[in-house]
Amino acid sequence: MALELKVPEVGESITEVMIGAWKKREGDAVATDDAIVEIESDKATVELPAPAHGTITRVLKGSGEKAVVGEVIGYMEPAGAAVQPAQTPAQPVVDVTRKDGRTDIGSVQMQGATAGATARVMPAAARVLGEAGVPATAATATGPGGRVTKADAVAAVSRTAAPAKPSPPTVRPAAAPVTVPVPAGGAREERYVLISPIRRKIAERLVEAQHQAALLTTFNEVDMSAVMALRAKFKDTFQERYGVKLGFMSFFVRAAVEALRAVPQVNAEFRDPHIVFRDYCDIGIAVGGGKGLVVPVLRNAELLSFAQIEQAIGDFARRAADNKLKLEELQGGTFTISNGGVYGSMMSTPIINPPQSGILGLHAIQDRPMAVNGQVVIRPMMYLALTYDHRLVDGREAVTFLKRVKDTIEDPTRLMLEV
């Protein structure tokens, strides 16, 4: 008996998802708990595991298509049962050419090579054919079950594309005609990629922050000499004892905790008609994931040691790259730290993650000449940026917060003495 592959619950209040990449195709054998397909929501990407040993027999929803929670998106046959080849219901050939000569975008049927046979044109392929004005019958189906894939559509467009006409000569007044050279072999193709739910949610939240909060950014710079010396002295011992490298982020997390204690408004939330102050520090760490920027949260960062912070951040980064972060790890947070310096950023104005009231931006470390005790010396310097919600954080408090972070990093013994 065929087993249904259904869209699982991916989080509270989430009813619609987008089908991501299918890791298994029709006819592929799977073992129990093997990842079959990625399910993308506006908060996280999860994998649908195989419920048993068996074979994938039919895929109902292709990558990029939308589905609702509980909807059947495919079938598999458990091991030991007779595997039936995927059957595509016979459908009449339909006219998919619009009045303007283009192919209608959607799931369409086209005449196959054999009389009476039909081949299903996948949505991505139909989109490519429609944008190029190429009829579906021009594509040769090579996909599973006789489907026309996006690659088939691109090949069809390439075969039917007319050669580009040379640009007409440009004539200047009172001068001989001048021919504008046309670059040879330059590709001018456009690719249409559906917006993932996560990227759409990121866009919505960033626009929300710009529209609803009174954002302002203040800057400072910090001498990294003391932290770099401390890190160089203890990094081998630290890694041997805890199995993780001692990075800069743990210093900034601890420094941010001290600053949030000194200036609690930055750790608060504007919830009209109240301001909500918090006695705990749930610090979000912005990391680049496979589907975009994500912000997993270090819960109760004020209670974590350097080793616990580094281990947690390393684990977040690894799982973010594989889209394996849990939904609950991305929710909440009272303050965020974003390190654009790892990508080479010299200075930026980060945007807060609503409803938070502040975000600390770290940047690249560069050797710069600095005046120290009347002498010009070369020091490793980093620019710091604090973007804050001016509705509840005043300029004085923002500057005090950033200065506290600077003082703690430049004299990290404060972290041990708590002064």
C-alpha cells in the first residue's frame, strides 16, 4: 500500500509553505528517516524524512510550488511491496499559447514524441518558455516520468532564439557615419528565481523596522590589542580543554551583557503603552545560512561562559549552513550582534530585528595609526556601530552603552572582575 508524503507541521500559526529541493526522485530507494524533500516556511527550512524503507513512486509538488500543512505532496511504496511505476493520468492536449504568442505559465501538457502521449511541463519550465515566447511543443522532455524540466526549456529557448540584430550605425552631424561596435558573445540572459519564504519574511521585517521604529545609529572605535593578545596567549589551551577555538565573538557577547546591565533600555521593548524591561539577556547572533541571514538566539547569555558561547555559536553556524536550525532557536531575542567584519565590511548601519531596541554591528579589524600617550603607534582597530530605537533609547544612553562595550573590550579584565 502506497504511503502518503504529507507536509508536516513546521511551526505555530504557519499554514502555507513552499516546496524546496527534492533530495530523492521518483524511483529512488530510501531508508527510514532519509531526507526526501526540503520544506521552506517563512521562519525555517525543515526536511521531510522517509517514514519507512521503500521507493519514491510519485512526486505531486515540484520545487518552488506552494502547499499547505497536511497536504499530500508525493507517494512512496514501502519495501517488500510491488512497486508500481508512477502513472500520470491521461489528459487531453491543451492549447497553452496565449493571444500574444507566449506560452501560458503554469503546469501544462504538451504533445509527446509518440502519437497520443503527453508530457507534463513543470512550472519552472513553463515560466522559462512563457517569458521567451517559445511554444511548449518545442521542448524535448528528459525529466522523470516524461516531464519537461527547466533545463529542457532553456535548451528549447536556445535552439529557437533568433540571432541578435546588429545595432544600427550612429550618425553624428557633419561627420562620417560611426558604427557602434557590438560586443560578441556577451550573454544577456535573465533568470527568474522564486523568493523563498525566509527571504520574504526577512524583507518584510526589515521594512517593518524602518517604518515602525525611530532608528538612529551611533559609532565608536575599539582598540583590539588587549583581546588579541589574550586570545593568542590562551587559544591553544582553550581549544585543547573545550574542543573549540577562542574567537572574538564571545568577548563581544560578554561585553554586550555588561553593557545591557548598565543600560537596560537597550535590552527593553517598546510595547505601547508600556516599556518592557528584561532582567535576562537573550542575544541573537546573526549568521549567514543556506537560505539567507538567520539570527539564532543565545538564551540567558548572562549565565554562559566563554566556552559555552563559542560552542553554541559554532553549532549555530554549522547547522545554519545546512538549514537545520530549529524554529524555536530563531524566535525571541532581546538584543542582536551582527559581525559584518567577517565579510570585510569597514562600517555599516545595521537594522534592528523588531521588536528589539538595539543591534550591535562589528566590523573588520585593520591596523591604523593612533595617537597613544603622545606617540603615533599602529594599533588593530575596529569600528563599532549601535543602531537603536530612539523611541525608548536616548542618545546619551546609546553612547553610554557603546562606550561600555569599548571599555570592556580594551580592558577585558573587566569581564573577570565585573567592574
